[in-house]
Amino acid sequence: MAADRQQNPRLLLRNFLSLEQCKELEFIHKSCSTVGYRPCVFSTTLSHLIATNSAHLIMPLVLIREKLKEKVEEFFACEYELCIEFTGLVSWTKGASIGWHSDDNRPYLKQRDFAAVCYLNSYGKDFRGGLFHFQDGEPTTVKPSAGDVLIYTADNRNVHSVDEIIDGERLTLTLWFSRDGSHDEDAKLVSRLSEIFSTEVTDVPGSNLPLPASSNMYRFSPDQSSDIDSSINICCARIYALGFGICALEDKMNFLDVFDLLMKPLQLTRNNEMFNQEFENVLHALQVGQYYSWKASELQRRAPILEEGKVIPLSQSQSQNASDLESTFLQDRRLAQTTFGCMSCDGCGTPEVFRWASFSAAVDAWRDYANELHKDLLRSLPYWRNHQSIFDVSFDEL
């Protein structure tokens, strides 16, 4: 066993993350992801969260990153030697795979010494395919299970591959570690946060509403083609996968690039009804929708009462508006279904019983959740600036 550990240094930790932590990270990724670095892969980086005015969503990852770094340093006997070179939420959808390789096999990635992959959902339950294989040593094959973490050296001692995804969406939190401090992502992230949040910044209402990035970052086709006619907008696709539609408040004829329409206020529809509240943009609507999907059972137990006039029947013109937008942003509905569909419920990510009252409660609950994270970020930032590092600040002990 000792010889095997030296030849193929790796460690599989069971239940390192709680299921609730996995669900929260899933919410963040499905709310904010962009097209990824290879076909049928989607990613959410910390720098992207900052750039889209969702920096507060870094907070649920802070303690996880810290504990993972400690575990990697302990296992590989390199305490206080490592920095975190990259943190990203990554999902693999139908068609994604990777052949045999080591994580440092590209010259521009030579700085990577160790990797940690946290599985956020489970093989066989949430997706099919996507098994992780090592070329040599034990364990040979890792079957992803929500909460488990795999750590290994990012060199030719741990050459690995990932089977093609057949169905569903495989979710992970991936970190790479380096001994080279010049590649520390924390210093860069803190610098960017400092540019955005000055010392005079206070908790301003609405200051944490998300702002979409360039439309190209959300435009997806399986072969990574730039052809608009063969692509889908992943923000819209995820909203439709949750069972909602989109109704624009402005005429799409006013825009040279119709994707700019998603930067403007819009409303959500479902069947023949419309939720009578504006969302600032498509990311705002998507975050609330994904938050509802995450917290629906809890919200339904509270038995909220729906305000009068909160849901109204769709007019003929509004129904046509929603239908036109669906055709525009989901030109290939089957592609959206196979990319973001759910194995167990034919592509619908919402609970079996949908209630507008619970969704209305989710709008307020999402706002409170975001506000609390935003406050924690602002309180932590002065300490991060001083140390040029992102870490958990225990204010109760200060």
C-alpha cells in the first residue's frame, strides 16, 4: 500500500462535503455558468462571479477551499507550501469526455502540482457515463458520488480519463494547487474585489443583482460552432428546463443583436400564466429560478400565501412574445433538452408540484440569501486585503 501510494499518490475522501453544501454549489453553478473549455462542458470561475456582480457567491466556497488545501498539504506532506492556482465549478453534459492525460501535460499548466475534484452529484442517479479512470494504481475507477473528494498529483503518476457523459449533467468543484506563489489566484481575486468594492462601500439595496457577461459566453453548440442558427443560449435553456418561459418587456426589433434583449428587464411565464414581477435581466431570473429549485421543499412546507395579482393570465400578445423568444433563444429545443435535461423527470428541474406561492416566496428568500452573503463579503474583504488571501473570517472570535 505504501509503495502504491508513492508510485500513484492519490486519496479518495468519502462524504467530505455535506449534501446541502453540494446543493448550494449546484445552485451557484447552474445560476452563473458559461460555456466551458471543451465541447459540452460548462464552467463557473471565481473571477467570473466577480465580473458578473455575483462576487458574494464566492462566500459558500471559502471554507471548502480552505479545508481542501489543508487536506492536500497534509496528505502530500507539504504544509504551508501551496497556493490555490484555480477554483472552478464545472459540469459535463451529454457528449463530454476526456482521454488519457495528466493535468500538467500542457506547457502552460506546468505550474500545477496537485488536483482536488469534489463531486457534487452522483453517478447513476443524476447522470450516466462520466466514470473517472486512472491508468495505473488504486483506485483504478472512481464512481462519482455527491460529497466525495478525489485528490491526486497533477503529473504522469496519475494519468487519467473520464468516460463520455451519456445522459444528465455531471457536476464538480475542481481545484488545482501549486507550489509557485506567482500563480496564486487569491491575490488576483482580492485585487479585483478591491477595485470593485472600495472601503466606503456599504450595503446598498440592489447592489448584488447579477449582470450578464457577453452573450458569446452563454452561446452553446455541441461542436463549439459560432453559428448563431445552430446554438442555444444556456441561460434561457436552463430557465426553460425549470419549466418557465420568458416574456420580454421591450420589442426585440429594437436590438441589432437580439441577445442584448436578455440584458433588459423581463418576466417569467409558466403554462398560460405570468408572474407579475419584473426581473432585471436573464441572470436575475435564472438565479431566482434555480434558488426556487434548490429550496422548493422548504418553501412549500411554510405554506406561503400568494398575494393577489401576483400571477396573471397571459394575454394573446404576451403569449406570442414568449413563444417568439423561445424560438429565438432555443432554436434547437432538443439540444436544450439533451444538454440540461434531468434523467428522472424528462428534463424538468422543478419539484413535482409547482406552486406560484412558493416561487413568490423564493424571490424574497433569494434576496435575503444574497444580501447576507454580500454583507459577509464586505466584512471579510479588509482582512483579505491585509493578507492577500481569501479565507474564512470567524467574526465571533474577533
